[in-house]
Amino acid sequence: MTGTADLAPRRLRDIFGTFATGLTVITSATESGPAGFTCQSFASMSLEPALVTFSPARTSRTWPVLRQAGSFAINILPIEHQHLAG
């Protein structure tokens, strides 16, 4: 995990406490360039250790690429940026 100072349990609680539901974009840097997918099934599981869960579709062609990359970012979209999910 990188940037662990930004992922202190209190900071995560503040972030996840404001995210009841909405859109996220799961992204990663891959050998072929950036890849990502829109994900609505995202939730926090634990603050310490920092654990989240999300459920890509079984038919997703992007998830296997991100999984192979070994790391990913979760981008929580505010309402004014939901057009980016398209």
C-alpha cells in the first residue's frame, strides 16, 4: 500500500462516513496503459487494516487486467463528476 499516511484510520472514517452510496471508478496503471471501470458495488469493510470490497461483473474484461496489475486506485466520484463514469 502506498501513501499510508493519507490512509490513517481517522482519515478513512471521515472519507467513508460521507460515502453512503454512489459511483466509483476503479483504475490501475497497466503495461498497456491506464485501465478502469465504473463500479457501483463498493463499500468499506475495515478501517484498521484498511480494507474495502467491490464487486466487478463476472463478464468484466477490465477487472482481470487490473487484477494482474497488482494494485489499483478507487476514485469516488462527487455528483458533479458522475458524467465521467460514462
